[in-house]
Amino acid sequence: MDFKVTDKLLSHCVVYTINNTIAERDKSNNKRSAVVTLKTLDENLQQAVPTEYEIMMHQYSTLLEFLLSKNQSKKYKEWIYEVVTINQYNQDSRRLKNSLTRLQTHIPFSERLFIIYQNEAPEVTDCDVKLLTNSILAYYKEAYLELDEIYKTRREIRNKVNIAIKRAFFELDVSVELVRSSHTELDFADDFVNMGIRFPPYNGTEADDYAQYRKKHERLYNNSYISWYLEKVGMIDVHPENQKFSKSCVFVDPSGLTCKLLVDDGMLFEREELFKEYLKLDERIRPLIRAIFYFATCQKLNKSAHDGFLTSYSYIVMILYFLMKKLNYPVIPCIQDNSITCNFPECLHKNNGKTMTRVFAKKLRFIQVRYHTCVSIKKKDESHEIAEDKKTIWISENTDDLGTLLIKFFDFYSTRKHFSPVSISKASNISERSFSNQPAEIQDPFISILYYLITQVAVADNILRAGCKSYALDITIDKFIHAANLLKSGHKFQDICQI
């Protein structure tokens, strides 16, 4: 939309809101904020700037969509604006601390509010950041004390299912492993126990042989057959579940945990193995991911809550990408970087990794799963001697604590363009390129973009694993902006999760 049209619309939004605020006016002039309902603002725009309003409605279906889909950081000159619900406004910690004033009139609960304010808050102090970091660590430690026994139970379930599958397919070389967040132990207590049936990768080069190899393992997809064996080891309520790109078997373990079993042709497990390697590098990564997962769950910003939102997989790639490429001093290196000097024979990269086989565009293609498993991070002022366990040392100059990293994460992803592309497979940003019109393009760390260029069906072939709808991304960005503003005002981690 034309800049002049946008500028006129936002200018009128600000002027109208200042002159017609429904919040108590602050006589001390210390609090520069104003509030109107989105409904009355919409009605006024139709009358006051009808030409610009009509242009806006031609591109956006509602005023709300226009306000939330802006690529700019929700600002107009010195004013910052937000759209919130009545409940969010009433529970907003800034209002409770008198940074935002009370509403003068009763507003129906279903109404949305348009808020503008001048961000005159002081810079976040070291004390504020320390309190935020402590609140994140307190949540993290409490969650892990609660989940420790659950993770033990999940591994026991995997052992039982592994026995059942080996009995069912005794003639095949198969095993069952925990996959997805169950594998990295980043899931929550009430999440599915995700498991995958794994079998040896195809190592040949002939398409006909590969077809025979796939045919040999076709029985693994027979969920009716598998169900009988799962029931024999005590699983209940066993039933198949067909999704767009995969078939799985869902059942309940006697412990009460709901489980999902699918056929993993290698990539699910290998991606999580890569993530596990990153989790080892720095003690801040796991609690940061857990904190963002928890925030997304509380705010219903993940796919498990609503279809169309970002998946846990997407959040992990986004976080690693941010820590790797979008800080002045990176927290982690790209361990898929070929330029890292490695002389340790045990390293997966030194051994040329693993080769997985897929068919794209009716041709046999080879995917290389290769990354360094020998990297150890040392702080700049620490001893750089190579440890006895034979590690490649990577020097880190990043000293940010968890609170600072969380604020910077929300700030970075408060801009829509930062969601496309998101890739952790390359060390440099130079080669980053968007290959789809997806609102969020979360690129696979292993499957080469070359295959996308060949097939032109990236999402269907899991080359780009985004699956986020435009409206969902707008809501996510709005929540990130709101969270960042609260944290910069000195609020604790639980404050942004509960509003």
C-alpha cells in the first residue's frame, strides 16, 4: 500500500485516539497514553478519511488486519501502538503499575482496544535483567524437576514399543526411537510421546533397487497390523491417525501418557540429533527454548493449540538461527560449516556424515547429513587448550544472560521480514534466499534448496517446513512486541505468560 495512504491512516488513528481516549487522563502528564475501542476507530476512519479507508479495505479485509500486518514495528513517529483485548488491558502489568490509566467507561468483554503510548521508559537496568533471568531459571528448574520422572517413563514406553515392533517385523532390521521433542526432551508433561520406527538407510545408487528397498518396508505402514502387537504389550485405545503427509498410530500407555508412532525414514531422528548437538554447546540454549515454548503455549501461538501457527520445530530453528546469526556476538557457531577445521576422526563431519536417499522429480537424490560433533565453546577469557575428550574449540565473546537473550529474541522477530528465510544450514547470511511465498519460511537444515528448484513443491516434500498462515504470523508478531515491551519495563517472565 502507498506510503502516503498508510501515513494518513496512522496519523488519523493517533490524533483520533488522543482526542477521544476512554482512559482516565493523567493530570501529571507523566503518562502519555490513550485508548479507544477498535470499533469506534474503524467507524471514524470510514467517515474522516473515506478514500484512504477504501484503499486499505481493498488490500486488507479489516482494520485489525491492517494494523497487525504492518512490516514496521508498530510505531507512528514517537507513538507506539498495540491492539489488545479488554482482558489483556485489565491484566496488563503496565496498567497495574500505573503506566497505563484506567478505563473511564464499561466496555463489552468482546471489544478490542487500540492503545497508543510514548515509550519513555528508561533502559532496562542490570537489576531488571537479573530478575528476569532468575525468573526464567526458576521456571526451567521447576519444570525439569516435574518432568524428570516423566522422561524416565517415556524411555520405558519406548522400550516396550520397541519390543512390540521387533516382534511384529522380526524379519526386518527395525527399531523404535523417540523422535521430535520427545527425543530432545524439550516437550511438556502433557505432550504426545512421539516415536518413530527406524530402519537402515538405502546406500545404493540405482532407482530400481531403491524401489525394491521401499517395497520391502511397505508393511511398516500397516497400522492395523501394528495395532495388534501394541495391544499385546498393554497399550489401549489404539487407532490410526492419517495426516496430510504422514500416517501414524495413536495409543495410550497404561501410565496414562498418549503416544504417537509413525515410520521415520531417517530425517526426523537426524534433525533432532542435530538439535541435540546444539543443545550441548551452551547452557543457555535449553532454558531459552523451554521459556519460548512455554510462552508460545500460554499465548496459544503454537500448532498444538491452533492449526496454522508455528510448530515446535519451527521455533527451535528460529531460536538457533537468532543465536547463530543475528547477534553482534553469536552464542553458537554453525556446526554444518565446512570451514571449521576438524582433525578428530570420531567427528561426524570428519567422517563425511551420513547419506540419506529420497526421490525428487522421479529421480534418486542423496541428502548428506553432515555436521561437527567435536565442537566445544570456550569464553574469550578461558583457557583455549584442547580438552582431553578431543574437541574443536570455538571462541565465544557473547556474555548476554537469559533475560537479555529473551528480550532480543522478541525484538528481532517483531518484524515480519525476519521470518523469511530462516536457515541454520549455512554459516553465512550471503547465501540466504527465499524460495517460497510462505509467510514464514523455515528451511530444512539438510535438504538442499537444489531439490526445491527441481521439484517446485517445497512444502509437500518437507524442504521448507513452515506451515504458518499469514493471520497466525500477524498475531504471533503482535504478541512478541507486547512481550518485549513488558520485559523492557522490568516485568518478570511469568508476567508475559499470564496476560
